Amino acid sequence: MIDVTDEDFAAQVIGSELPVLVEFTADWCPPCRQMGPVLHALAAEEADRLKVVQLNVDRNPVTTNAYRVLSMPTFMVFRGGEPVRAMVGARPKRRLLAELADVL
């Protein structure tokens, strides 16, 4: 899983040829920490079809505000440089994969 910032969000996410799952996260967020192992596994298992990145909302307010992220964790899927799905809250890997099925 890749950490992205306000400075490299466009290159890492908007410019990606693969669909990108972005986790908007925070150090103080217990559900975000809970999702860490799930996202690392997903990143490894789906590396050929999906790029998984995380953006710390406290350190990257420009991107956080641009996408109007208010709750953590928020997951956004970008495809072709555009957000195509948003999900809020922790979820098991199986459910997350089901929610991503039509964008992969």
C-alpha cells in the first residue's frame, strides 16, 4: 500500500492506469487502524487490477477538502482519474471486494 500526499495525489491517483482505491485515514482513527491489514492484503492480492493507497487527512487537507471527506475511514475508488464510488466506515475484506467488483 502506498502513502500519497497532496503533492503527489494527481500523479499517483488521477494519473493511474489502474483503478485506485484511496483510503482517507487518520492516525487517531481506530477503524482506520482496523482496516490496515485488510487493505495491505487487498493491495497484494489485487496488485494487477487495483492500486491501493492511503492519504492521511490531517497532513493533507487540500485533497481531503477537495473531495469533501468528513468521516474516517472514507474509501474512494478512482477510475480514469474520476471518483466512481465512495464508501464510509470499516468493513470486512469480503464485503469490500464485493463493493469493488463492478469497478475492477
